[in-house]
Amino acid sequence: MMHKRWNLIKENTPATDLLQKDLNINRCVCNILVQYGIDTYEKARQYFRPQISQLHDSWLMKDMDTAVDRIITATRNKEKILIFGDYDVDGTTSVALMYQFLCSIYDERLLEFYIPHRYKEGYGISKMGIDYAKENNFSLIISLDCGIKSIELIAYAKTLEIDFIVCDHHLPDITLPPAVAILNPKQKDCNYPYKELCGCGVGFKLITALTQHLKLDEQYYLKYTDLVATAIAADIVPMNGENRILSYYGLKKINEDPCAGIKALIQLAGINSKLSINNVVFIIAPRVNAAGRMDDARKAVQLFIEKDYTKALVYAEQLHSDNTNRKEADSSITEEALAIIENNSLLINKKSSVVYKEHWHKGVVGIVASRMIEKYFRPTVVLTRSGEIVAGSARSVPGFNLYEAIHECREHLLGYGGHFAAAGLSMLPENVDLFTAKFDEAVCKVITDEQLIPEIIINAEIKFSEIKESLYKIICQMEPFGPDNMRPVFIAKNVADTGYSKIVKEQHIKFIVKQDNISLSGIGFNLAEKFTIIQSQQPFDIVFTLDENEWNGNKNIQLKVIDIKSAANDSLF
């Protein structure tokens, strides 16, 4: 089993002391709050009691007034408006949000939405989409979650007398597209205070401004917080600032009054309990993404905008079916990809992985790359045949710049794009071996041995005596969790087995362990290979998060164990 580095964050003692004095709660929690930037009573109050009123003024965003004016002009002049978005969760929720809002203030017959086909048109603004707009007399396109890099295509639209309003959150280049308005807080000269909105978040700010301009009730935009929370969760953007406020209220809406489409997805997934952001990430998001991966993402928008629950259920079943097909493809391709490495001793100890089979489904190669990293933890590229060319997806390990490594191989590529952690690329079939060798060379040149060992960030050491219901309740109030506000990870040292811990379902460990005569139970998924540490009858250290287990109506705090090591092991950190 893969060795992991344990990294215990050093406590900021003075700041923790001050916060504990102000809040009068568990010191361990105060230590973690300080790590998350919550170091005063006022910040803690806003953190634990998020308010919609804490959202920033939408009009602070560069070009917001221009965007609102252009949309109002379009409605006055009875222009046709096309809502254009990406095929992933962020894109489809953005389009559903904008389309429904404009339907509520404008003639539905003059509105349409457009989602590019992943394989026929590729990512972002497409020429096919612009040509469709021209053929059908659309004079305004509002793009969501894409467009910031589409300089030539938006210039092309301009020659056809089609205006663009770009709502995007991806990092802009120095040259911007010639759109009428660009809403993107990451623009250098944009004064909007919060920079980490997702595409749907930017769209939400636009409909907020439109609502205010038209002097309508705030429910005109607040009714879509369930879509915004779904996008925030799926796009893995930081869970702080406005994202946390929007997720908090969006999650509340998902649990109390979701749109028919989300309700249908929850029903099909068989969830009867309250949903967390984690459920949204692992249950709702994959089903929505599967539409674009396996077929056409247009049905995801149709699901989100459908008011009739029975009809929404039909769309949800289609997404559910796409997701089942996606899982089958993902599972079989992952098996084949891992076998390529395992059956070749020369590949086992390399610092990178490049695997290629002509028949693999291109909709899941990115997921397969991520699965391979779980097993081998090294920069990975998974390739398949797409017509006359080879195309694929690459994924990185934390801290390693994947994009730079692929850039080094550009002489063997037809095209590539992406960022630090993930990328897409294409090449001629005869260049696969040349690319593989060059990529490994580029990786070996800069990757460190440390980057090839997965790291567990531990927030705090805790004693079993501190793990009480009151502590667990405070941790629950720290939700929704996500990047920059992760569920706290604890370490407990010198824990002993009670003699009742056991392996369950061949892969997992059911823990019943004690520290200073206090016993706690827990579950450690895929840790069965480490059961010998428990059997040694020597003290060991465990890293875990806190969870609640419900059995026969009784609720108990349990440890969700991430890793274990012998307490005698000096190389823990």
C-alpha cells in the first residue's frame, strides 16, 4: 500500500489563545479556525452565521453596467438572445440560471440556449454555435463559464453583427475578446472584491444586478441558489467568502425546496437524509457531467429548467443512465490502464505514466487519469484514438506544474491546453512514443521525490477525551466544506486496539480503539493492508475526520480513519 507523508500544521499559539478567549469554545477548533483565516470574533460571527447581506455589490464588477444596459436594450428592441454555456456542471447550471431568469422578465420565444457538443465542437465558444446564432437571427449571445479566451471567434461574431456578453471566471490572457462586456472578477482592472466565483457565480451576479435595475423582488435571483451551490461544489472552487455564503444558502434550498431537476436526481440516487456539499460533489455532479461525457449535455439544462417534476424525472433518468454507462466505461478502462503498468516492469517505477489504447472512450480518459494517480501518484496522461488523431487528458499530483511539462513536448503535439493540475492534448498516432519519452524526461527533470508521495495535511492533534458531542456540533457548523475550508483532519497519538478491530469486506478496517481508557469506533476504507499494525499489539497513531454513525435510531460519533502508522515510526512527518 502507498506510503503517505503526514504534515501536521504548526499551531499559531498567540492567535489561537486570543480567539479562544473571545469565543470560549474548544481550543482545538480555535486553532483550526485560525488556519482558515478566522482569527477574530467578528470574522467568526460572519463565518458561523453567513448572511446574504454579506454578498458584495454586483455593480462593483467591471462592465456590469454595460452588460445590464445591453440586455435591457435587447429586451426593449425585441432582439433574440442566445444563452451559450460549457457542457460541464458549472456551464449547464449557469445556462439554466440565466435562461430561466431572462424568461421571467422577457418573451420566452425570443430566448434560446446552446450547449456545444463535447466531441463535435470542443470546449468553449464554437464557430458552429455562432453560425447557428446568425442563421436564426440572434443578435446577442451571453456566454457563461467560457469565452474569456475566444478572441478570434468573438471577433468573427462581431463581423456577423452579433454582440457578446462574456461571463467567465477563468484566468484572462493579456489580450481580451472584443465583447460588448466582459464580466470576470479575475480581470486585472476589475475592482470586484471576491475573485474566486465560479461561472455560475458570475452569472448570478449579473441576474442580481438586472433584478436591482428593474426594481424587482430579490427572490427573482435568490431562487437559483440551489444551482449556484451545485456549480460551486462541482467546480472545486475555494469554499470561502462569497462561495461559502452562496453554498450555505444554496444547500439550504437543495434540502428544503430544490428545483424539480435536482429533486429528481436526489430521488434517483435514493438519498433520504439531509444533503451535504460532499453529496452534491459525489452524487449530483457526476450525473450532470455524465451527460456531456457520454452524450449531449443539452439534456442537463433541460433537467434544471423543467418545472414539472414528472418530466424532470425523465431527464434525470437519462442522466442517471449516462452516469451508469460512464461508470462502466471508467471502471473497465481503468482496469486496462492499470494492467498496462502492472504488466511491464519497466513502467512500474517510472516518475510518469502515459497509457494509450485506440478503443477507449474519450469521455472518461480524464477520470481514468485521476484513478491512476490514486494508485501510482505520478503525473499521468491517458490517450485514445479520435478519428485520425490521438487525443487525451492529463492529470497532475499536487505541486507539480503539468502544463509546463506538456509545453516541453509541444514539438510532438498538434494542440494542448489546460493549467497547473489538468490538461488536454492531441497528437498524430506516430508521435505517441516520442511524446511518451519526452514527457517522462520533462517530468524527471523537475519533479521532486517528495512530490511523488501523497501528503495528508493534519489540522490538529486531539485527545479522545476531547471528542464529544459539543465538539462535533461545532465542526458541523463549519460546513459547507471545500477547498480552503476543508473538513478538519485530526491526529490521535499512542492509540491501542481493544482487541475488537477487524477487517470487513476484505478491504476495510472496522476500528474499536482506545486512548487513556476512552474507546471509540471508526471505519478505515481501503486500509486492510495496514491491519498488521493493529495486530502487532503495539501503540499506533491514527489520522481521521469525525463523522456520525446512525444505527437503529442511535447516533454516535465515529472516526473516519484516513491512515495509520506505528507509534514507533519516527518518520511520520
